[in-house]
Amino acid sequence: MQSTQMAQRRIWQPLWQLPARADLIYSLARRELLARYKGSVLGLVWALVTPVVMITIFTIVFSGIFGARFGPSSSHWDYALYLFCALIPWTMFQETVQQSANTIVSHANLVKRVVFPLETLPVAQTFSALGNQLFSTIALLIAVLVLRHEFHLTGLWLPVLLVPQLLLVLGASWLMASLGVFLRDITQGVSLVLMAWMYMTPIIYPESIIPAQYRRLIDLNPFTSLVRSYRRIFLDGQNPDWVGLMYFTVVAVAMFFFGYWWFARTRKNFADVV
């Protein structure tokens, strides 16, 4: 019994030590963010160009051709803003999950070092993606000022949304980092799941057009409430969807602890596989 309790404490101890490793995480995240654009002509500008191109394509196809609207009187520009706002948290999540699948394998030289805290690698990946998200958020605020000539103070609720979002992404990144060691083709499978998940989230279409028989399924998707809250605080001047945010937070906390637990339980086998 006592040995089991000690083993459990050893599993969770690195998690409580993460704040003390903030400098290491910052260094890894900064290197990851800068390395992504190193040697390119535009550099960090790609962090803005990529979502802008994606938004333009979706706006032309869904708003221009199919006539999708977020509201009865919204224009193509409004559609682009609502789309951009929803893509900001989703892209951060998608990017982190996909890249975390290879983060342990790509740092195989560190796996053999017993003293290196491997749990910091997915954390650094997450905060690197968060840096991209902050660039995109600034671009969104500028676009709202230019197109709507307004700025909602409700945007100050952003940290309240970021906390559970980070918990969910951290848990998912730990889980994917571990699975990526043992299942090398998981990246392809995850890409398909994420593509389906995105279309099951009201990102490129408004919630109002969802048929009644699918409404409950869409509401069970935790990202629905997060996307809704992002749009409310940045575009509608309203407070977050508190009920939906509570549901998202419960899912995020569960994923955070499960993802870390899985990573901690399997890390002892990383050196044998990598």
C-alpha cells in the first residue's frame, strides 16, 4: 500500500514542479515559435498570412457562393470576422495536437537523459501555439476597429476563456505526445479526426442553421461553447456563455489530468521505443 502511494506521488510530482520550470518552458516555446519561421522572407508575418488566406477562401465559398450569414443583415465582412474569431482558438488547438504527436520523437536525444523533464516539451508546444493565437487576436481586434469602428470592453474576458482552453490543450498535447511514440502513424489519423471535429463545430456556419435533430450533438461538442464565447466577447459585446463555459471547463480539467496521467505512466517506456 505504501509503495503504491509513493509511486502515485512520483507520477504527479513533475506536474506540481512545472511552475518552477517556467524559464525552461519559455525558452523551448520561444525557440519553437521562432524556428517555425526561421529563414523565411516574411518571418512571423506568416502567423497572420495563413489564417487570412484560409478565411478568404471560406468567405468566398460559404458566404459568397452559398450565401451563409451570421445574422440576417450581416455582410461578407461580418462573415469573415465571425469566421476569423472562431478559427483563432480552434487553430491553436489543432496546431498543438498535430505537432505534439511528433514532439517526443523529434527530441529523441533528450529521451535518454533521465534528468530532463520530458513533460515540458508538450507544454512548450502549447505555449508556442498560444503565441500564434495572440498574434491572430491582435489582427482580429484591428479588423474589428477598421470594419466596424468599435471595440468591446467585453474582450477583457479573454483570460477567462484562455485558462480552460489551455487546460484542454495541455491535456490533449500530453496524450498525443505519448501516443505518437508508440503509434507513428497517429498523425494521419488525428488529422482526419480534427477535420471532422471542425465541421462538427459551428465555425464556418452559424448555430442558427443547425437542424433540431443535430442540435444536442453539436451542443455536446465542448468547442461549441468556447467558440460561442469568443464571438460574444469580441464581436457581440456580450459576456461569455457562462453555462457553456462551465461545461467546457469540466471537460478541460478532465482532459488535463487524464492527459498528464497517461503521459506520466507511459514515459518510462519512451527510451525503449524511440
